[in-house]
Amino acid sequence: MIAPNIARLAGLSLLALAGMTVVAAAADQPATTGGYANLRNGPGTSYAVIDTLDPGTDIIVHACTGTWCAVTADGDNNGFVAKSLIDFDGAPDTSPAPAGDAEICFYQGPGFSDANFCVNPGDSDDNIPGSFNNAIESILISGGASIEVCTGPGMSGYCRTYDHSIKNLPPSLRDKITSYNADGGDSGDDTPPPDAPDDSINFTLN
């Protein structure tokens, strides 16, 4: 299960100056599906469908990007659901989606926890500002985006590219990321037909 209690972003004014998109933080939150919803093994329509959830299915929402949420359904079925298909507190989420649904969110704690900031494809930073420099432990990737991260400034040092979420960075990158370059993206419309098949598979969040 994804770790709870995601803290609000520290140093918001500094990151706003850097042009970064902020994800509002929240603890685990009960919700329901507002219609038929695919539960996928990653935050994007390119990921495999684990299950198709009926309207009104109870879920626990752990963390969200602008368009995808990491959830648990039926007690122990972990995956990702399009945010537009989730009914929060009895009212469907009607907040506007960003221009593109591809998004990469950096977290200071493991399992997408603690302070966070988000960027979009095309964004880059040769020297991550403030308290996030050398202080990132997990990365949530949605919408088919990818991210190259490096331990040195200006994309130097040890670098690695991810095209999927990673809830525990390896020791070679954990608390060592100083620069990044984001790329990629796909559509976030993920409403399945009512008779969509159930392709349940075993799933472990990376």
C-alpha cells in the first residue's frame, strides 16, 4: 500500500518562481468511483488494466497528480484511476485538468509521501532549488511522461531515465538528485465501456 500522510509543499513561493506545478497534499482519503473506471497498474492509459471498477466502488485515494490518483480498491487491490472518474466526498471532482495530463511529481519521502512538487514535459532544472535539492526519495509519473534525473548540476554525474513511477529510489539516486529533464505524455481519458472485461493481474507499485 502507498504510504499515507503526504505533507503540504514547503517553500511554495520559491518553487512558483521556478515555474513548477504544485500538487495539493492530503492524507489517505475515502472516495468512490463516479462511473465505470479502469484500475491500471500505472498512471496513464498506456498501462495495463488490472480491473474495471463499477460505479460507486469504495476506494482509498493515497496521492494524485493533476489527472491520476494512486488508489486501493476492494481492500488490497492497488492501482491508478483517472482523477476525473473519482467522486471525492460525495461530489465528483470538477477541477479543470491541466493543458496536458502528463506530469512528474517529486516527493521528499518514500512511497509518494512528504513535501512534493510537480513538473510537466518540457520542464527542466539544472540545479533544483531550496530544500528539494538532494532530498528526493520517490517519483510519481503520469500520462506517459518520462524523466531523466542526475546527481550533478546541469544533468551531470550519474543519470537515469524513468518512464514509470518509483516509490523507493535506489541508493544511487535517493536524496542525491540535483537536476532533471522531463519529456513525454499521453491522453488521460480513461472511461471504459460498461461491459469492459476484467483482466485482473498481480500488481506491485514500483
